[in-house]
Amino acid sequence: MLDLSRLSPAQRQAVLAGDRPLLIVAGPGSGKTTVLAARIAYLVAGRGCPPSSILAIAFTTRATRELRTRLGDLLGAPGRAVEVATFHAFGLRIVRQWCAELDLGPGPLAVYGADEARDVLRDVAAAEGIDLTRWPLGDLARELERFRLHGSDSSSVPLGLLRSLAAGYEECLRRRGAVDYPAMLALPLRLFATRPEALRLYQGCYRHVLADEFQDVCAAQYLLLRQLAARHRNLVVVGDPCQTLYPWRGADVRFLDDFQRDFPEARVIHLNQNFRSSGQIVEVANALGARLADRHDLWTTNRPGSRLSCTSLRAIRMRPRSSPDRSIASVRSRS
């Protein structure tokens, strides 16, 4: 039997919330992974949901491993049947299952890393007559990714050039039977747009969709989540607008507002109790974030701990290189 006695009241609310969209605003150290794992365990053990009908999306491979481990501890073998994946791994699985429909050929699908993708871009840019001294390859790659995933034009590269470059680049990948990381997000959306039966299949397969680090999703990732949950509406997202890390990759905290607009029946639960840090750290964190628009003060029952001290970046850079371990140890002891 699932034991929820160790959870805080707010955590239990998030775990036991019914079938409806749910936004969990989880501050640092508030146990969001614990809540995600407990909610999935509750759906399986408490509600009788088949583990294979649950999809949990995380941002990193490390986060997926952690969630799988916790589900195994809570549920045993059924926990291993829950679909836990990163956005890119999940998208790649869809692309591999629908290669023919996406015109990628019958053979094994090649996955291009950054270096291979850049080589392709260099060849396509040369064929398009693009001056790489005017638009360096690294800048061109970033602008092309933004265009392919978000449809946004660039302040530095003309829109017509981006369109031509994207068409040539994607055609080159198609001929090679290859995908890069942006294609792992773009191609599933293209499939769903051209093959509605494929979208209906995934909507029927996954009756509960949960996503971590929602504040860092880009437009393509949010659209994927929204489409998967469009029929059953059982979408749970966990995020914190004050912890966004990837705006340069298209992440936008405004998707938190879009979620509440697209799912007006959504319930919002705040997790503000910090279980990880000392009272001093929580107090300083609240002070540093006092001017943030979407902030919610954290609180903790942990001991105050040692007083914190501030060190400028200039002082850190001027420390002798001969004693890096002592510097790191002193910073850790203060916090």
C-alpha cells in the first residue's frame, strides 16, 4: 500500500488530485521528484491505472533514471512499465515507429549529433551560396534551430534565407535517413499534423501525461504535450518560473500562463516548503528573489545553519590556483 504519511499537506494534494489538468509550482528543494513519483504510484496502486498508460517526461537522462528508480522502489515491477523518457527520446521513438510515413526510408534511422549536423549544415550552406564569413556557422545553426522548432524569424538572418536553408538541410537529412535533435521534436508534430490517426493512437495509449521542468519547455515541446493531452485532459506539469534556464533555446515561462489559458479547468498547487536547505539559505534566497515577478517565498523547518558569506566573482578569480580544493571546501562549509 502506498504510504503518503511522509508527504506534506501540499504534496499530498498534488498526489491525490483527481483527473484534471494540474499545474504544480514547485520551488527549489520542495520535493517535486518525490511528488511526481508518488502521483504516478498513486495512479497505479491507488487508482488501478495500467502503468503502460502513463507517460512521464523529464528534461535530462539523469532525471529519467532518478524517476525510474523511485518508481521501482514504490511499485516494484509495475513501476518499470511506466513510460519515462526525455522529450527527445520520446520523439525519436515516434519517428522510428513512423519512418515510412515521414518518408525517411525503410532502413535503420541514423541519429546525428552536433558535429555531424554541423557538417551537413556546412555542405547545405555552401550549396545555397551562403557566405559563412557574414553568417558564421555556429550562429547559423542556432538561428536554424529556432526557426525549425518555433517558426520564428531571426533578427540577423533574412527569413527567406532561413526558409531555403531549412528546406535544403531537412531534405539532406531525409535523403540520408537521419535525424538531428531538433528533428526529434519537429517530426512528431509534423506526423500528427499530416496523420491525425497517429495522434489519436498516442492519445489513446497515454491516458495520463506528466512533465517535469515545465518552465524550460520550448514551443514545440509544449505543443507536443498539449496535443497528447487534448482528449483526456489529464496533463500534470511541474515547474517554477523563477528557475528557467534555457531561454536561449526557446524556453519561455509564458507557457505557464498559456497552460492555464489552454486548460482553464486546471488546478494550481504551490509547493513552497524547502526540505533541502538550511534556514539561512532559504532566507537569503527569498531576499535575492524579492523583486522577481512570479516569486513565491519559500519556507523551511530545517535548522538555521551557519551564517552565509558573500564572495565576488573577482575575488574567486584572484584566488591562488594552488589551493582550489580548499576554496571549494570553504564555500561548502559556509553553505
